[in-house]
Amino acid sequence: MKNFDYKTLNGLKLNNDIVSKLTTIYQLRGETSSYQIDYHEELQKLVAVAKVQSTDASNRIEGIFTSDSRLNKIMSNKVEPHDRDEKEIAGYRDVLSLIHENYRYMPITKNTILSMHNMLFKFAGDSWGGQFKDINNKIVAKYADGHEEVRFNPPDAFLVPDLIDQLTQNYNDAVNNESFSPLILSAAFVFDFVSIHPFRDGNGRMSRLLMLLTLYQLGFEVGKYISLEKIIEDSKESYYEVLAQSSQGWNENTNSYAPFINYYLGIIIKAYRELIERMGLVHNSKELSADKLIIKTLQQQLRPLSKMQLVEMIPRYSQTTIQRNLKKLKDDGKIITTGRGKNTKYVLSQMS
């Protein structure tokens, strides 16, 4: 019988990698603790960028996408979604906003999870939105070359309501009792949730939304400013590998949480380091105009950057300002472009 042992996590031993990453995360959180005061305006711009990236990346992992222009319009509520993919993107947008604005009032319970799922699929009009699965399903890994593999057979549908009740109760008890670092408990909870695979569809996206929600509630708000979902998308092969490793023996309560926890902590570290890098650029370039800051960023990064990458790295200036100055720099011959359309990137010209 499946149970969730959050007192020992199946006898989890904290290896050196996990301990080192935990220490690093707490140090990085300390370094960023004053950012809300020091860089309030810049952080608000990062929030807007992160919401777009998170919605785009989490859906793209599942093969759901639309054009960049449509995505931006959907995110700003300027258009109605016109197909299935866009309806699911709009649903993710709304759940993400709900977490950002109301995480304090969203306890980790079965009802919260069902309400989030209902919102995720509210535009799609599916009758099973907000309902646990009524048919058995499989966890399928989708790879970059297009092939799919069955990674895991989750519990039967009739077991799901009780399993979710047990999981949320044991997680909450463990957080209150401090049986492990809250970061480890968040990782274990997200992993167990996706292993239960409680819904017909949307399980991966729900797991990433629950990652953000639990981290918010535990005092780690970096996902507000840096898209955790995009970092996961960029390391998707590793994501599937650690899910597979930690799944072995899950139904028999003998699985090791260590591979997934190690990966999960690495995602959080990368997010904090990206935040520190971006705010460092702001701090060291306070007097620079937008065009000079674009040049400086390209010089430091030593690689071609897209418009959106530059917007992320230069939160002091709006997307419109960045776009206007990119055109000016290109017209002046100081930068050149590579690629076309959505693959367009900018790089310094030889005369710069």
C-alpha cells in the first residue's frame, strides 16, 4: 500500500551535494533580501517578464504553444484565446497570477489543488477540469526529437482522492514539525504529486505551479522574478532523467528522493544566481542610457542575445525602449543581427 513517509522520506540520507546546495540557497536568499527596497522598480519589470516566460515554458514542455505576439497579447488580456493551445495558455496565466497575488490564502489541500486545476482548464471547457481522473493513465516523457517514452505507471484512478489527502496532510505535518529543510519537503511533495498523476491532463503544469506555490509559502520568492519553469524547460532532458531515477520503487515505498531533490535545488540556485546577475548589472550601470547598457550587456555576455533576453537582463528599461534602441544601434552599425523572425538575435559589430 502506498504511503508518504515525510518523517524520514524513505530513509533519505543527505549527501554532500544536497547539503552544499541547501547552504548555497540560504546564502543566496540572504544576498537578495534587500532587493525589494533597493531595486523595487526593476523587480516589478522582472515579475512581468517572468510571468510570460513561465506560462510559455511550462506549456511548451507539454507541446502547447502559440506565436510570441499572440502569447504577449494573451498575457496582457488583449485578445481572447482562439484555439485549444491558447485556451490552456490563458488558464495557466490565471493560475500563475492567482499564486503571485494570493499564495498566503492557498493552503496545500485537496480543495486548493482541485480549484487550481479547474482554473487551468476553465477556458478549454472540459468537463473534467477540477476533477480527479476517472480513468487510469501513464506518465509519458516527451523528448526534443519528438519521440515519447512511458516513464511510469501511476496509481489507479480510484485511489487518487485518498492519496492526495494523505500527501497534503503528511506534507503539512512535516513542514510544521520541521522534519527536514522546507526546501527538501517542497521537492518531495512536488515529486510525489506528479507521481500520483491525479488528473487526466495538466499534471506536469500543476506540479510546476505547486513548486512555485510551496516555495512562496516557505519564504523563497525567487520564482516571482525568475522563471523556474524556463530553467526546467532549458534542462528538460535532466528533468526527465531524475524523475525516472526517483520513480524506481515508488509504488513500494522504496524509491530514493535524492536525484529529484538534487535537481530541484539546482533549479532554485540557478534562479537566485540569475536574479543576482541581473541586479548586479543594474547596480553597476545606474548612469548608463539604454543604448550604452545594451552595448555593455552584449560585451559582457560574449554571445548573441535576443530582444527578450536583453529585456530580461536590463529590467531598468521597458521592452519598448529596448526595441527602439536596438533599431538605433543597428541603424548606426554598432550591432548586427543573426537569424530571422523569432530567432533574431543581436551581436556587436566589428566596429563597436
